[in-house]
Amino acid sequence: MVEREGRKDRCCSHATLQMDVTNLYIPHTDYRPQINCYIKSKWQELWDSFPENKLYRVKPTVETVSNAVPRKRRDDLVLTRARIGHTYLTHSYLLHGDERPYCIPCDCAVTVSHILVDCCEYSHIRQKYRVKPTVETVSNAVPRKRRDDLVLTRARIGHTYLTHSYLLHGDERPYCIPCDCAVTVSHILVDCCEYSHIRQKYYTVPDLKTLFQQTDPYLILDFLKESDLYRTF
């Protein structure tokens, strides 16, 4: 029995030694993700070495700025100029040899950061649109994730899983017991008393149209997330 097992082992070893091994070459395209990752990390290291750069405050990472919300070409141009801090209003004096624009009410130079965040002349308008308190958050006030865009689109058209899944399953229409009415997107985002204390933290609007016209999309998303409704939209 032992001799038989020994012969088997010798045969297996011999077969292994005689086996032809084919060298498979890795295609160069398989290296691209690693190369891109390495280059991006070195690029980030270089960018991190300039923390005092005015653009670093606006965009501290080298990641691509995604645009999950369709916009006009002019809108993209305005947002890009606002992010980098160079606009016709704030820098045209360099082209024409004029004096630098000055904000008389605030007694300081006119800059993008001053206009969007600090200027007292526009404070009532900023409060109306709930502009965030720093230029970093203002410059990034556009939904980035695919999921965020999907949630906002469903909210705008009024069709969400929470409000319309009953049609798929043949169930009863969802009903809001505290408010004694049917559950709709408008009811959740504007009227429902159950979420009023959370809504007040992010926005106060009279109707759905005003909500989407005047409210920062991030505030709507934050409200849905804190209310545990984000995944049901």
C-alpha cells in the first residue's frame, strides 16, 4: 500500500516537471488604473504643498468636479469663474487700467468671496436662498452623486418609491396618519407636521414650486437624509 502511494507521488511529480508552462503576458492596458492612481496621488501631494493658494481653499482635491445637474453653458461659465475667483466684475479693472472696485457699504475691496459670503448689501438675498457661510461650501453647492440627482428628479416630478410603490404591489395608497391625508412628495417636503422640526432647520417655503426655485438642492437632500426618507425616494 505504501509502495503504491509512493509510485503515485513519483508519477505526479514527474508529470508536473514535464508540464509545459505558458507565459501569459499582462496587456499594458491593465496597468492604466494603477498608473493613473499613482499619478493622481503625486499630483495631490504637489497640490497639498500649496495650502495658502487661494484656489486650494475652493478645491483642496484634484478630483474632477462632476456635474450631476444639467446646466446651460453660461451657468457653467459663471460657476467656474466664481470658483476660481476671477470675474469681469472683480477683475475687469486690470484690463482697462481703472481703480480696483470697492464696496463702499462694507469698506473693503470687491471680491467673489466678499459678494457670495460677506457683503452686507446682499445679505437679505443670501438669507432668502440660504447661501452657505463659506466660499468653499458655496462653490460646491451642486449635487454631485448620481443618486442625489435621481432623488431630486423624482421629487420634482412627484413620483417616488415611497409615494407610488403601492401601484406596483397592488397595496393601499400610503396615508399620513398625523396629518390625516395621502402621502405625496409635496406633503412630505412642504406640509407634513411630523417633519416640520427638521424642515425648519433647512428651509421654510410655502409650496413645492418655491422650494425648487429658491432652495439650495443640498438643503433638500440634507432634509431627506435626516428624515430617513432619502432611500425611499
